[in-house]
Amino acid sequence: MTKEQIEAIRKRAEATTEGEWTNFDDVLCEYVNEVYEYDRLTEGIGERIAVCSTIKDADFIANAREDIPALLAEVERLRTIIDDLLYDMTNEDCTDQFVINQIHAELIEKLLGGDTH
């Protein structure tokens, strides 16, 4: 994906109705195919966001409000890691096995938080 495509997705996500969305599938019943704003303070519903053909569609849309920004943040994190790796490979002596091992260890730490398995 290009940076422009990611930015367009981010702008669409930011332009949506703010706040948490829900289809109340875990609160009311499993047959709610509408998506609403949800106010945690009052535990009430706000504006209807969508009416869907299926419960699964409603669940997907309700979760998209949090899922899309989380996915965009992960893309940004991974791109930063790639940029750092490319910088290291350009500016370090990659003929030295010790340097390669350091770069590899740093990459694993950044990607997996230190979990090598």
C-alpha cells in the first residue's frame, strides 16, 4: 500500500462518527443487525451508524471504529521498523557477522518484543 492510500484510509476513519460503536450483540441479543454509537457513561445508544443485512456485517462495522485505527498504527510501526533496518543496513558494516547479529537481534526485539520463538 502506498502512503497516499494509507493516508486516505486514515482520513476516512477520522471523519467517521466519534466514539465507540456497538451492535449490542453481546448486550441485548445475537440478532441485532444495526450499528449505533455507544455512550459508556450513560450506557445508552446514540445515532444509528448502519443497518446491515447480517449480524456478522454489523459486528464487523461496529468493530471497524477501533480496528481500522489499530491496523493503521501497526502499519506505521512496521514501516518505521523497516526504515530503521534499511538505515542500519546502509550505514553499518554488513560484512561483519557481529554487526549482522546485532541488527538481527534488534529486528527481533522490535518485531516481537524480544520473543524469539
